[in-house]
Amino acid sequence: MTNELLNIFRAEQGIVCCVGAGGKKTTMFRLAREHAGRVGLTTSAHIEYFPRNLSACCYVAEETELLQSLRDDNDSRVIAFATPSQRTGRHAGIAPERIDAFYRGGRFDLLLVKSDGARSRLIKAPNDNEPPLPEHADTVIPVVSARVIGRRLNEKIAHRPERIATISGAAIGDSLQPEHLARLLAAPEGALKNTGQASVVPLINMVDDTERTELARAAAEQALALTHRFDYVVLATMRAEQPIVDIVRR
């Protein structure tokens, strides 16, 4: 599965960024675990403290000191790094325009970047200043959880529900349907915002039963009909031992 998973997400090398909601960190940590080379894990937004069970060397410092630490570390295979934050329980990110310097300075084969924040919700749409994607991202993985299908659009499940409503056509309080996820994934002001020339690999995560598989597949098919910006949508449960459920292509 290792090489296959990296190939599916176009994460064999380069700068790979996760946006959206419903599994960004889980996806990053899984890809880092599967990769055999030198891997960096960081953020251009905010990130919760790196988990203790993360098999990585962790650095938290201001950018100048941080970059020097990466240059000096010749031994670690996986390195997680961020800058200090005044917010309890969180680290701050690297400026998007500096991500490329950290990729090169850290001599990473793969740099995985959490390039969005969603306050632990399952779906989100970006505001005017989001997502903070680096200009030289090679791949962007927009994430959404299949668990929102059939649930009402509100702040319990969604970050920026009013933006989701505008993009998807679902009113606040409406039950989210596959077509609403499809519109969000395909919208230039939604999941595709700021992706530039990067490859885009949408992920519908938490597809963990037969009903969700069919609903997620319908969302993926409709998204592919709405845009030519990506060629397939991944259905997965990224915490599972075998995470890939399906790949929906044109």
C-alpha cells in the first residue's frame, strides 16, 4: 500500500498541502509514515501541539532559528516543525512565502503542510484570506468528511457555514447532500481556492460504511462533472489499516 498511497495522493516528493476539514492532520501523518525518505511536517496556519506518539523529531522556534535547526539535523527521517504561538495548545505556522525555503533548507524529499484551519469541524469553506497556500505547492489535497452528508449545515459540523451555504447552495439548517459537497469541491472560491498550478487530489474522508460509500461516490461523480481541475476523487478512511475505499474517476 505504501507506494500506492503516495502515488494516489501525488505525494512521492515535493510540497504537498492539505486544506479543508475532516482529516488534514490524519492524512499528513499517514503519508509521512508511509514515505521512506526524509519528510517534513509543518503548517502555514495553526496546528495543535504535535502528538506524543508522532514518530518525528520536533522543533518549535522562530523561523530563523528553526531553519538553522533543520539544516543542522542530518539524522532525523521525519521532522515536525512550527513556530511559537500565544494560543494555548497550538503552534503557529511558517509564512507561506517561506515554505519553499524550509523545503530546500531541510533537504526534504517530501514536505507536508497543513495549510488551513477548521477548528476540528468536518467541513469548511475558506474566507477571503484563506487558505494560506505556498506559491510553489506541488499538490493540494482538499479534505471533507463524508459524515456531514445528511446532517444539517450549522456551526456544530462546519467552519464558516455561511461561506459553505453561498458556495454549495445549501441554506443554513439544510441537510447536506452529495451535490453540496460536489459544488464545494469544484468551486474556484471553495476547495480550489489559491491552488494555482498545483495538482489537486480531493479526499472525501471517513467513508466507513456502505451507505457513506454510495453517498460519497455520488458527490465525487458530481464534482468531476463540474470541473476539469482534477481527474479523480479519493474516497478513504485515513485512520484505517487499508485506507483507500475507492477512487472515482471520470
